[in-house]
Amino acid sequence: MAAEGHADGTVGKALDVLDMVASHGRPVRFSDLLVQSAYPKATLYRLLQTLTHQGMLTLDPDTGTYALGVRLVRLAHAAWAQSSLAPIARPHLDELAAKTGETIHLAQMDQGQVLYVDKRNAAKPVEMFAQAGKVGPAYCTGVGKAMLAWAPPEALEAAIARQSFYRHTEHTLDTPAKLIAELQAIRARGHAFDREEHESGIICCAVPILSRSGRVMGALSVTSTTARTTLDALGAQAPMIKDIAAKIAAEAESWRFPEQVQGRNA
Amino acid sequence: MAAEGHADGTVGKALDVLDMVASHGRPVRFSDLLVQSAYPKATLYRLLQTLTHQGMLTLDPDTGTYALGVRLVRLAHAAWAQSSLAPIARPHLDELAAKTGETIHLAQMDQGQVLYVDKRNAAKPVEMFAQAGKVGPAYCTGVGKAMLAWAPPEALEAAIARQSFYRHTEHTLDTPAKLIAELQAIRARGHAFDREEHESGIICCAVPILSRSGRVMGALSVTSTTARTTLDALGAQAPMIKDIAAKIAAEAESWRFPEQVQGRNA
DNA sequence: CCGTCGGTTTCACTATTTGAAACTTAGTCT
DNA sequence: AGACTAAGTTTCAAATAGTGAAACCGACGG
């Protein structure tokens, strides 16, 4: 059911296999992959061999199992550093965390899902890798809705098609229609709320991070619990959150426009 | 000219492009990539398009620049969780950090280079993503030498061919011969030292993390400065470090952790 | 208005990928 | 033992997907 869309070309298939390996929590056998992949034996075999040879997968010669390779960790480091908002946003998240004392999330959109790229936890110290890289649903989280609300129509449509609309709580918006109505309200209001839609007792206020041209770059949220605060109180913080989001956007944009792309490789 | 190995098939080329984008610290233009890639315009264009379509790259429509995509961050999260020693080693690193009060490194080998998968910093709080994923040279770091010392001959040869042997300090082992002699001594001694070979004033003691079958899974090191301690004092800690490395190895193995691939197949 | 510079598309040519089927180990059952 | 079976590896003709020189387009700058 991976239904990872239209695998364009060999590369698409290879990446599909990569996802397949990733989706299992543990090393997988060739045959395990074979049953769930649409590809015939020989094809899958060659794909795995190529990926292994490339260091994207590692093959344990003893158990004959495949796992994601360390090359991915290296690539991801670069990805996180260069293409996510995290490094730029870092000091702003610290500031926001200090001011609110609440949990802060910085997220971006990845194939219709919310991907958390950074986080400040109210209680525990930062556990970056353990949190960054996690994904969540878009239709029932503050950051997800904030990003969807400002997404271009065709992206929104594609995203909606990928939502499960599983009813996590009694407040979950469990149909596309409800969600679309909500997005409209969010646009009008300027920020999104999570009204215990994902987890009971958990509420949040989220704002989009928009580029000057109005493109959604990510979202920023302050999360709390109904025990500790109310939606209204959170909403009162919206201007400040929005302000910080704007700062992040501005910096991100000026960081991306350096006339001179420095250094050829290395 | 860096000759990123022999790109096998289209997939290899695509991954090559990915590395190329990663190697620049920032978003790159099509034309920047074109000049440094061996591929002709149309080919590179199609490759970029496929990767972008797949979410491995993102194309900023405003500036027309490519950057690594967030899908990589997601994949890496899985890679880190499933194929690196980090999650298993975490509590042990904490313990070692507490006992020594020094900087701790956990590393694995990636294409002849040292890849740091986790770290405990003596001074500052953990900055995971900023550190994990970083690469370093193998021939002049404690963890690097520890892993090379127990590497199978064929892998060692391949790794040596990839070292630059740049003379970082006056203590750097700057020839294969010197390195090989040192590796022998390390094997005999059971642990490796970094005698200010990479950075002046920085010393460390590293041990390999070996599977029961003797394969190198990674390495663990305690780093300090000449101002604070001596090699002998660090060496005295070796048994304890080794003990912790053994615990990590045992747990990793019982978790059916797939070990590093060694050689490349034909 | 013309020339140039990025970037995108075309299209005949070819190399790569495909996948059914045959083959090889390494276990297992009788 | 021998003869099955499961899991992984290899073959090879057919077909598909990738190639890249060159043409094309649109946005500058003069």
C-alpha cells in the first residue's frame, strides 16, 4: 500500500525501495521486500545491489538483511543544514521557548505530511535527532493546518488526497470539507489552532512561515495542555509567534539570495 | 575531478548529483552544477527534475536554486535509528561522559571517512544534528585509526587509497607506511591514541566497537586537551572505555544489528 | 531591436533496464 | 541418503528508459 505515487524512472524505483527499507523499523530480508514490492525478483535484486553498492543501504553478510546506510546520515546532515529552516531558526526558537516556557515546534511539509525539523521541549533538554526527522499528520496538527492554509490550490489538493482523516479525538476534523472550511478560517485569522484534534488535552497555536512572495516555507507552533492554559491565552501569543516567524522568514530569504554562491566543492 | 567512484547506472548518477548538491553549502543554480558535473545539460536537467519530483531535492521557484529536500531528513531519521549504533549507545555515552567529564565521540566508517553518529560535548549541551552526520578524516583521528586497525585487509586498502594524508600538525602520520605501522601498534595495544595528529593540543583515546565475529561496527573515543590531561592518563581510562564499547557491541548484536558492509562487491 | 545567457524541450540513437525462467546453494522432510 | 523446498543469484532477448546535440524560449542588458 506504499502507493508511493508514480515512480518515474529507475531512480524513482530505487528511492521507493529505500523508503520501503526505511518503513520497516529493522533490517529486512530480501524476501520480505519482495513480497511487498510490486517489482519482480530480479529487478528488486538489482535495485538493492545498486543501492548497497552506493552506500545508501548496508547488507549484513551474516544475516543477509538490508538496512539504511550511513551515507544517508551524512546527506541528511547537509540537508538539514542547507535546506531546512532549522539552522536559521535556532536562536529564534530558543527565544520563543524562553518567552513562553512551552514546547516549540518547527515544521516543514514533506509529501503531504508534516515533518518536524526542530523542537524545543518544555521539560527535557533537546533531543534533536530523536525528534527532528519525525513526521506527523497535516490535517490535525497546528503546523500542518497552518501550512495547508497557505498552500497553493494544487498542492493543497494533492496534500488532501494524502490525508487519512483518521479520527484521533472527538475534535478531529475528519473530512476534507471540514478541513477546507477550517483552512479558510485560519487564513482569515492569520494563525491556526489545534483544538485537541490530534491528542486529547494538547492544544497549540501555529503560524505559517511565509516567504516574501507568499510561499509557505514552514510553520512554527507553541504547544501546551488544556491543564496549563487555554486556547485564548495561546491565541494572545499569536502576534509574538507571528513576529518570530516573520524574522525567520526574512533571514531565510536573505540567506538564500547571496549573489555569490561560494566555493565550488569542498 | 573528484571522481566519485564509478557511477553504476542511472541511480548512481542521480545519487552523484545529490552529493554534488550536498557538497555546496547552499542552494545551487542549475548552471553551477552543470559546470562541475561531467553530465551534459539535458541529462543533468532530467536528473535534477527526477530528484526534485521525488522530494530528494527542492527547487526554489523564486531563485531557481536547488537544495537537498526534506525527504532526506526523514530518511536519515530512519537511517540513524535503525542502522547506526547511536540509539543503542546513547545511555552508554551518557555514562562515559559523566564518568570522564570529557568529550565523547561515537563514529562509524563511511566510504573511508569517519562519520560521527553521536557525541557528548564536555562543555555545551548536546547539539545533535549539528554534530551527528559530520565527517572527518580516518588517518589522523582516534576513532578513524581504531576502526582501520581492525578493518579487513581489503577494506583497509580501499580506505587508505581514499586518505589525503594531509599534514594537519607536526604529529600527523602523513604516509601510508607510517599509518600501517601505527595500526599494528594499535592492534597490539588494544586502543588507539590521537597524539595531536589532527589538531594541536587535542588528544584522544579510542577503542573499536567489535562484533563477536570480529567485524568493526564503529569506534568510541574520549577526547581531551594537553592542557587538561596527558596521553598516559587517557590511556589509563582505556579499560573502562573498552568495557563500554563491549557493552554497546553486545547490545547491538542482540538487537540483530546489521554490521558495516566491508568490501565492495565486484 | 538585437544578442546573450540561463533554462527547457525535442528527437533520433543506444545503452540500460527488464523480468521470466533457469540455476545455485542451503536447509528440511521422509 | 535422496528429493523436495525456500531463498538468493544469474542469464538473455526484448523493450524501455536514458542520452545528448541541437533547437528553442524568455528574460535581461545594451
